[in-house]
Amino acid sequence: MNTLVLDSKKQRIWFTADLHYGHGKPFILDPRGYKTLNEAQEDTRHKWKQYVGPDDIIFNLGDQIIGAGANTKQYTYDLLALPYGKQYFLWGNHNAGMEDLYRNSVVADLGQDGASYEIYPWTLKEYPFTFLGHYFEIVIDKIHVVLCHYPIASWHHNGKGGFMLHGHCHGNLKDDKTQKRLDIGWDWKNRPIEWSEIVREMGPRNGTPVDHHGTAEFIANEKS
């Protein structure tokens, strides 16, 4: 798949991660202001429908369903069937339900041979849902964006204004305001994050790379 090149003037673009749908532990519910798992799940579905429109794109950076036990399959299809947006999904470290969905789809199309390897991108036939693997790069409004469930300290196009968007940390990783790296997980605003919000957040940051790409010598050589 070639790099996705998107124009936010033509299509609204959203990001999310770490929904932890089905995860009723206090360390998930309490920071998000929920008293019960049912309240959290209803609010998650409501916010998705409230913000993400039928012609929008949303990038989901993993950890969608956790701790659902016997309800894992049901919860997977509950979220998959939300009739809003074209969804692109990256793996996290908790892939309950999603792994079976992916593998069953590949095997259904390719036979048992498909069970022995991974193919990306992989789009489901029944839903506007595409698996992108563990890492992906896109371009929005000429800005290069690296996507991964996990934060990366040095990423492609970091020295040229590129963004790095991730989840996984639930807001616990100290946000370095000098870097164009951002945790866009559900814990930030308890809802999906729209591209324009990310651009506003990144605007004041100088984004100087922490490795040799940020040195005066390297920058001078790049310009010569």
C-alpha cells in the first residue's frame, strides 16, 4: 500500500487509541470519570457517534478491547459495526478479539495458507475497516505523520516537521512540549481527536530531533 495522502479540507480525519472497551478496572475507569464499566462503554459509543461522521476517516492506534472475557467477540462486533467513518487499525499490546477477526478474515479469503503469515493492509469485506499492522506513515496536508501504538523518540521526518502520534501511555508519559510527538489516546479528552486539534497542539513546538539529525552540523550539511 502506498502512503496515504490525505487532505483535511476534503475529509475530516480523526485519531484515537486505548479505548480499553470491556476493561472495568479502577485504574482505567477512575481517571476517565466513569463509575461503572457499562457507563464507560455507553459513553465510548456515544462519543464515537457524536464526533465521527459517516464520511470521515479515523485512525485507531490499538488496545481497542481488553478484559472482556466471554464477551470479547460481541464487543468486537459492537465497535466494528459503529456506522461512522472509515477506520484504519494498528495493533497494540492488547489485541483481544481483533486478532481473531483479522486471522479469520485472511483464512476465509486465502485458505489455511493465510494463517502462517501477515498481510497489510487488509480490509474486511463486511465493514469499512482496514488493518495496517504495527507501524504506518501517512501524509496529511503535506505533513508527514508516523503512527504507532507505542511512542517513538526518533522518527521518520522528525527533523522536517513530521509528527509522531501514539497511544499506550494513557497520558502518563511526560509530554515534551519541544517535540512533535503526541499521545492521542482516549485518556486525553475522552473522545476521538480531530486533526486540526493535533495541528494546534503541535504548532508551538520546535520539533528539534533528539538525535544527530538535530545538530547544527547535520542541519548545515542538509542545506548545503
